[in-house]
Amino acid sequence: MAEMSAGIKIKNKRKKQGYKLRQIKKDLWLYILVIPGLLHFIVFKYLPMWGILIAFKDYNAYLGFFGSPWVGFKQFTDFFTSPEFGRLFVNTLTISFYNLIFGFPAPVIMALMLNEIRKQWYKRTIQTLVYIPHFISWVIIASLTYTLFNSQGVINKYIAAMGNEAVPFLTSADTFRPLIIGQTIWKETGFGTIIYLAALAGIDVQLYEAAVIDGANRFKQFWHITLPSIKGTIITLLILRMGHILDNGFDQLFLMSNSLNRSVSEVFDVYVYTMGITRGAFSFSTAVGLFKSLIGIVLIYSSNRLAKAAGESGIF
Amino acid sequence: MKKSWQSKLFDMFNTVVLGVFASTTVLPFLYVLACSFAPEKEILSKPFFIIPSEVHLRSYKYIFSSPTLPRAFLVSLFITISGALTAMFFTLTMAYPLSKKYLVGRNVLLGLVTFTLVFGGGMIPGFLVIKSLGFINKYWALILPGALSTWNLLVVKNFFQELPQEMEDSARVDGCSALGTFLRIVLPLSMPVIATFTLFYAVGYWNDYRSALLYTTNNKMWPLQLVLRQIILMAAGNIDGATFDEAYTQPPLESVKNAVIVFGTVPILAVYPFLQKHFVKGIMIGAIKG
């Protein structure tokens, strides 16, 4: 009896495999289409992940990837005990923290403000303008910042006109962080509103109509209908954001940092570039990069768990 | 219904604040544009203006007197066009099979793809891969690594998934191969999405300076963005390092610097109206099932 059922199982399995094979044959073209993209993923995304192994080696260009000796966690302990570690950690976290508390709510607030504008032509004009900076490169934005904020720039000319001393915005450690956060807000706030505006457009108008009949004023409508309706969107975007909390934009910070503001401008991303590409310490800088990405993963998973614990849907 | 005074006050405040923010996005560009035409004295004396007292083309003539910027412009143009086309090839061909729920092995492939959203090799392992491929100082290094964005791939996949399957089925019944269905039925239906993502990729390539910074040492291969950085930020002493073109470090011609910024911005602003038509829709497709 048992043998028989086992036989049937095998037969079923064969049938299933046959079906699968036929299915694969039928979709042969689909598999061929996948090949270029798959190769791209393997070469440019997965090979570098495998290359992370050099963080546990003492990479030497002459010995190559395979020939270089294993050193375990030496690169990591070197990094954690180096005098730079504390400064990099603080700089990275500070910029991330400011970007989070000022940069994250900015598009939510702007979307809510845009939502209250009743004149459609005005709303559309504002939208057209505020989306522009998203498409402008960091090089151009850094150049504009230079033009406006250098010692003879627009802002300092106004400061001088009021009889005050020029502020060295670009070369001072005190003004570096506000300048960076300001740039980010200026560049991304407008574009960030798109997704919230879509969520706002999806709110059922009947809810507002009912609220008006019940005597709710504009603020009450905002507080009890508008805000709860976009809460899910806000939380999803917040979780996604947490994973990238330590990526405070190489492209931006590399351009804005200089020898005079290095004490606050040097962050993990820029440090990896300086140590790896400029000084050739490949293993060490890979270890720094890996440390950063691991924190990112931990943050994205834990904020997702937190969101689920709070009764939200989370992202996975 | 009559509005309360609080409500009116709020509307006024709201209108003004948004207007001010929106004007900060255009005023810097208008100022730079004005400076690029203005006489040197005016730039140094007036704090801010958007209409120059006299119009000079001097700074633009100066830019075109050296081959550096026109060459960088052509390099950027080449990378942008070939990059956007390569990227669309990779994105469309991979997104289509991934959109088929019945594809055997689809979940494995999707897992491989989505994992790259949360984890990556990082800058240095990426650099070593490019180096071992022999791409250093080759245009391949500026085109291939960015030619498939995971996020764009997933959005296009979602779009394909939403297309009505019946049309494809009937094409298959009539004897069209999977490839034929993709080329003759699916792609023609996807023109808006193709336009959106071609533009997205093109903007990405145009704005990219990091690849050239990492993978090239020959400044004749540099795209516009990297040359702009060299001229404006490094000549300004903002970043320590050597400059490579004497022509731009000569007398501190403010108007020339501004003309250089204009030179780098105009192409993006020129395609912006086309972009704007599409990107909102592009983002929405992604938002439906992100």
C-alpha cells in the first residue's frame, strides 16, 4: 500500500516536472529576454557584493583578489579604533538626523499646503517650479550655492549692505550643516510632494461633505480626514527612508566639503572614497562601506517591525 | 458657505509661503543667467539683479574659444544618448519576462532583483569590478554600470503586469511567438512608459559625475558635469586639488563662471517640459504596487 502511494507520488512528480519542462520550452523566448538584464545584475550588482570579501583580506593589487591573505576582522577593528571613527560616526549621524527631522516632513507639509490651494492655475504653476531642482545635478547646485554664498556672493553682499561682517558660509564648520540641509530641502521637497499629492487626491470627497454637514471646520477636516488618510503613505516612505539613513549623499557632500570644513563634512561615504580611491586602501575602505550598509539593513528591518507593531502594514 | 477670518488668513499665508518657496527655485537661475551677460562691474557691485544693464556675449565667446567645454558637452551628449538607449534595452527586456506570473523561476529572479534594493557591494568593490573588466578610461565604465536601475525595472514590470493579458493571449493563439508578442503588441502599447523612463535615465546620465570621477583619469573623456566642477568649484579654491585648464583660472571672470553654469543647466531645462508631461505618471505607476 505504502509502496503504491509512493509510486503514484513519483509519477505525479514526473508529470509535474514534465509540465514544467514544457512550460519552460514554451516560454523559451522569455528566458532569452531575461539574459542581458540578469547578466547586468550578476556583473554590476552581485560581483561587487562578492567583492566585499576583500574587507576580510589585506588586498594587494599584485597578489590580486584570490592571492591576498585573509586577515579576519582586522580592517574592522582598525577602523573602530582609529581616531576618525568617532568623528565620522557623529558627522554622518548628525547630517542624517537633521535630514530626517527637517527634510522628511518638508514634502508632507508642502503637499498639504498645495492641497489647500483652490486656484488651480496657481497650484499648477507652483508645482511646475518646485519640481525643477530635482532634475538639476549636484554639480550645478553646488555651483549655484557657491555663487550665492561665497564671500562676495549675493547673500554676503546683503549682509555687508546691512553693515555686518561677511559670513564664510562655504568654508566654516558652523554653517556647513545648515547649508547641506538647506540644499537637500531645496532640491527634493517639491518632487517629494508628488506621492503625497496622489494620496491626497485619492481621498473620498464624501468624507469632507459629511464632515461639513456635521459642522467640522477646515482645521477639523484636516485633522480628522486628511491627515489620517495619508498616514499609511507617510509611514511607508519613512521606513524606506530609514534604510538609507547613513547614505547622506556622496554626490552632494563630496562637492561641498573642503579642507576648511572637514571637521564636520567628512562622512562615511566621502571617507570611503578618500581612503579607497585616493589612497588605495581597498580592504579598509570596503570594511567601512560594509559597516555602513549593515547599519542600513538593521535600521530598515527594525523600523519595519516597529511600524507593524504599531498596527501599520509595513513594506515587507 | 462664508469663510471665517481665520480661514482667509490661512489662505493668504499659504499662498504667500508657497509662492516664496517656488520663487527660490527660479531666482538663482535667473540671476546666473543675467550675470552671464552682464558687465563684470555690475556683478561685483550690485547684490542681485535679473536684468543686466548691458548685454555682452563676451563670456560665451570665451567659453567657445577653448575646446574644453564644447568637447565635454559632446561627451555628455554621447553618454546620455547611448546610456539611455542601453538602459532601456536592459530594462524592457528584463521587465517583460518578470511581469509574467506563470514564468517558472520568476520568484527567484524577483528575489535576486529586490535584494539589491536593500544591499549593495558599495563603491570600492564596484570600482574593482570595473577595473578587472578593463573598463578604466573606457566609455563603457560611464555607460554600463548605470544601465539598469532596480527601481525603474520594478516600476516597468508593474506596468507590464497591468496590461490586459487577453491581447497577448490572442496574439499567441494566432501563432505569434513570445518575442513577437513583446515586440509587436506589448512595446507599442507601452510608449508613454518608454518615454518616461528614457527621459529618467537620460537625466541620470546627464547629471552623473561620480562614474567619471571614479573610473576615468583622462580629462579629455570627462563629461560636462565633472568639467563644471573643475572650473567652478576647484578654481574657486573650494576643493583642494589641481585645475587642468589654465583658460578658466585666469582673471576671475565672474561672468564666465556664470555662463559655464548656464551652459550646464540649459539642456536640462530644455527637456523639462517634456519630462514634466511624463514623470508624474511614471511615479504613479510605481506607487500603485510599489
